[in-house]
Amino acid sequence: MKQGQYYLTTPIYYVNAAPHIGHAYTTIAAETIARLQRMKGLDVVLTSGTDEHGTKVERAAQAQGKTPRAFVDLISNEFRAQWQKLDLRIDRFQRTTSPEHAKLVNELFEACRANGYIYKGSYTGMYAVVSEAFVNDAKPGDVDPETGKPYEEVTEENYFFKLSAFTDRLLALYEENPDFIGPEIRRNEVLAFVKGGLADLSITRTSIKWGIPVEADPSHVFYVWFDALTTYISAVAGEDRWPADLHLIGKEILRFHAVYWPAFLMAAGWPLPKRVFAHGWLLFENDKMSKSRGNIVRPSPIADVMGVDALRYFLLREIVFGQDGSFSFDALVGRYNSDLANGLGNLASRTLSMLAQYRDSTIPEPSSHTAIAHVAETAAASALAYFNASDFSKGLEQVWSIISAADKYIVELAPWKLAKLTDDAAQKLLSETLYTAAEALRIVCVLISPILPKSAQAIWSQLGYTGRVEDEKVGSLKWGGLPGNQKISSIAAVFPRLDVKDTVKKMVELEGAEKSRQAALMGVSPAPDAPSVATTTPVAPIADTISIDDFSKVDLRVGLVKSAEPVKGADKLLHLNVDIGEAEPRTIVAGIALAYKPELLIGRKVVIVANLQPRKLRGLTSQGMIVAASLEGGSPVLASFLEEVPIGARLK
RNA sequence: GCCGGUGUAGCUCAGGUGGUUAGAGCGACGGUCUCAUAAUCCGUAGGUCGCAGGUUCAACUCCUGCCGCCGGCACCA
């Protein structure tokens, strides 16, 4: 890594989902930081990419009758196309399926092994196919609560990474580099997690085919994180850019970046990234966005209707970076109208228009220092400080204080009145006033360029510049930079005011089309539009075919809930007594406490798996399992009957 | 259950180490100007600062308890 360089990354996105606004949020934020660093004069590289291996991908491809390769090519291209459409400049796009990446993963593995941090162990366990993880404590016949699919019993020889050996070194890392993890809340979470002790990680699989082969032992392929995180290095292979200055990620993958990744690198003796920053989630009107809620928003309809800059502005202004934030179409258009149309757009419009009318489209000579100059310089410095700390919303507030001061100043000086006066003093004052307004506008343009690149450039050009505003250096931003005598060019509204209802309607319509297009791409039939009702859009692949005999092994019974109470010390568990026609009601412990109030369950008829091996949970022995629809990321919904059914009836 | 965070005007949020009338932006309402994108500018709008105690001359700001929400861990057959 050379002086004067800056290297940052977005996560590599998993190709089991089509790009949505959450992906766009991370990528936009990263691209904004990249632009900002460039305007500080640094040689910046921003990488993104796609994570393309694993059983989930293999099965999704199979479901579409495609080879994994063809499938991942398709989705990876979709991500790239999306970033292009949003005008996001991604300097390197790395895929986990690229050959140079495979080479590097093996190098990392060998380096760790040479230092004694890799060992071969045998592991037998229940494996959840969909989440691609071994499940601790699961027993044969158990079912994945998230997908309703049985776990698969898997015994395999794995290579393990001695993560346990790194507890102290990781804690020392966080201690010595307080900025390694941001924001503070996330840092504390990681600290608590690591202090709780770390278990070794299985980093290879023999049961998966679609992955990077371990060269030293080709019956193995690398497993998720060992394979994926390494893209941050392979993306800039041969460029002398590693270590990264910043990994920008969503909070859901913090542990992998703040714990596993530095441990892998320490084990190999490779340099560590300097900072990991986890931003918050984008909620849709305060609900989590999820497939099951059907409230996922895609970025391209917004870009089509309102422009990319409107989306960028909203995401970085409305949401405090690092915290969760709420997205809504109304808020988006509201922000646009009040800040961009009425604020910045109108200031540009009135300033340029007056220059055209009163000064023959020519910028007057730079004027002496005014109060506005002071305001602008102070706010600019403050804004840049906030931007540097990735506090975009506060930084933008500072920039807008310049706009507001300029508007106020214009009204006070009333150039339209001065224009009617012919004496020299009035004309001189008019020139000064117009210069001041234009210069304030110029400073605003430079400051917002990383966030609103297109709009900043549009105003910049209207101010008469022929070059690019992004080539300006923010470090040398001083009052008086706008050259006198410069001819402004033709004026056009940069942010036309939008009708809220109309605009939202258009976006929602396009959103529907985009949803269908993506669903087709992913190979799932688009669900009917019912945004407020829970619909399961892309359906998880169907499990392997079983015979009727296999099915008849499962004894499902109608049961009546006699009692229900929370299990002490567990958030999700309810202790139920269910009568299925036997001498005694059964004790059933069910993970439905978040979705159902115990008192509302009493007297309700439910479906029970009656011949499931009993299982001890929180001290109680559960004699069966309650059947419920399991929504990904959502609450379970109990199976029930519309007609009367007798207790103990069997389902078959 | 453990750990952490949080609860301030309709909305989004500011309010180091306690001290005159609790702030900003948006929205709303009234007014003004006319250069401008029915924009700007000015003014107004009265929120028990979650609840209850406590410490103090004085608490939104400290302490205790409770309630609500969010997150991490445990947990989900």
C-alpha cells in the first residue's frame, strides 16, 4: 500500500437475492466516500463484487435448469448492471468464482496452515442446507425452524481454523485500534462476543461441490467466509493496495469482518484492514424489509422517476449513518421537494437567472469579504469534518446552512430593487450581491459533489465551468474561487419540483414491474401484488422427493391447547400442554412466543408432530412439535382448521 | 434471562462535566417579496423532556425502581 492511496470495499453480495435498496444503500455510501477521498487528492479504489458459491446457489440454479456457472453469471451481471444504472463507479468488481481469487484463497489457506492454525478434524452434525451451517445440538429428524426442512445428517472431514487461539490477539487489536470497528455500539457488541470465547471454525466442506477446491486436498472446497472475505485482497491482486482502509458493511455481517477476517489474516501473517464500519438497516416505514413481508424496495424505479441523486441524497441525509433508518416513498419525495427543489435548486435558479438578467450572464469581479463568506467557509469546514467522519447527515445540514444563509442574504439585499437603480453605488452593490450568491453556490457545488455528483456537475456547468466539479480539491476550498468575468451557460432547473402523489404512484408502478423482472431472473414466479399482506415472493426450493412411506412415518395429530405459558429465561419459547386424545396432555415446547400470546392459544386447535423424538429444552422435555408456517425472517404462523375437527385426528 | 442502547414538539432528531423563558429541520398556520422551481424571507405554532420516587438551593441533564421500544448473546424442533 503506497502513500496517497485509499482503498475501500463494499461487501460482496450473495447472488441468492436480486439487488435491492439495501445493497444500493451500502454501495452508494461507499461510492460517496470514494468520491470524497478522491476530492481530497487521494488515489482511490473502490471494490464490490458477488459471492457466488454454496449449496443455496447450486440448488437455485438446479431449480432453474441452469448450471451453477450460468446462474451466477446471470445474477452477478445483474448486480453490475444495477450499479451501472445507478451511475455508481465501481473500480474493481470481484467474483468469488474468478480464477485469481481461487488462487489467493488457497494461498491464504496455506499461509495459515504453515503457521499451524489449520488442522483436520472430523465433524458429524446436523446440517441446515438453506443456511449452510451446522446446527449445534440438533438431532436426527429435527427440522430447520426457518425453512421447515429437515436437517441433513452430515459427517465429514473438515479443515478447521483455530479461531480459539486468537481471542486475546483480537481483543488486543480492538484495544490498540479503537477505530477498528465503528460505530461504537457495534464495537461493544463485538467485544462482548469475543470476550465470551471463540470456537474453532470449520472452513472446508466435502459435501459441497460448488466451491473453490482446496488445492492441497481436492476433495474439499472452501466454505463461505474463508472463500468470500478474501475477495477484498484478490480484487486488487498485483496492485499493492492491500490492506484496505475501510470495509463498509451492513451490521448483519459485522462478526465475520471484525472477528473472523482479522483472525484469518493474523494467522497468515498478512496485513489487517484498518477499519470496519457497519451501517444500519433500511427499514420500510419502520418494518424490516423482507421477502416474506413483500416490502422490499428496488432502487432503479426511484432512479428512473426521481434521478439517482435524489436517492443518494435521501439515504445520506435522512438516515444517520450507522443507525437504522426508515425509508418511505413519501419521505423521499418530501425531502426532495423541501431540500433539493426549494432549497438548492431554487437558489441556483434565482442566482443564475439574476446574473443573466442584470449582468449579461457574466460573473462580476470577486467581491470583498461579506458575512456570507464567513458563514460559507465556516460551514464548509464543518461539513467536511462531518463527511470525513462519515456523518453525512450532519455534514449536509452544514451545507444547507450555506444555502439558507444565501437565500436570506438575497432577500435582504433585494438585487431586483438594486437593478432598478442606476447610480454607481447601487450597481456596485448589485455586482457584489450577485457575486456573493454565485460564489456561495459554487462552494455548495464542490461540497455536495461526492453525494450529488450529477446535480453538482449540472450547476457547476451552468455557472460557466467547462471542467468537472469532482476534479476540485476540497482541501483548498476558499471563498473567492469563482472567477470574475466567467460567462454562465444556459439555465435549466436541476431539481424540478415534484408532485408527491404522482411521483409516488409512478415509482410504485415501476416497482411492480421491476419486482416481476427480478423474480423472473431469479427463476421464481412472481407473487401477486399485495404489499400489505404477507406474501412469500421467491419460494425456497422444494426438498427432495420422498415416498408415501416416508411421509407416513410422520404422525401429525390434531391437538387442543390446554395451557400455555412462557418458558422462564427464554424469549421465544412457550410451554404448552396439548391434548391429542391421549391419557395425559403432552408437554410441547414451541418457539412461537414472539408471535403468539399464551392466553390466546388456550383452547385453540393445532397440529402436532406426535412421534418426534422428545427433546429437552430449557429444562422441559418437549414431546412433539407444533406445526407452523415458517417465514424467513418473520414470525411463525400456526397451522389451523376452518372446520371442526376432533382432537387426536391424524393428518395424512 | 444476561449485556448494551433508547424513550424530548405531528414527523426526524440536537440538547459535554445539573443552573435564567427546553432547541433545529420538515410539516401546519398567518404575513411579505417578486430575482426564482406556487419557490424565498418574516412571524406564530405552547412538548407533564416515558412513569414514579430520590439527591440538590436547582435536573431533560445525576441515582433507584418500573414501563415501552431497539439491538447483541442465550434461545427457536
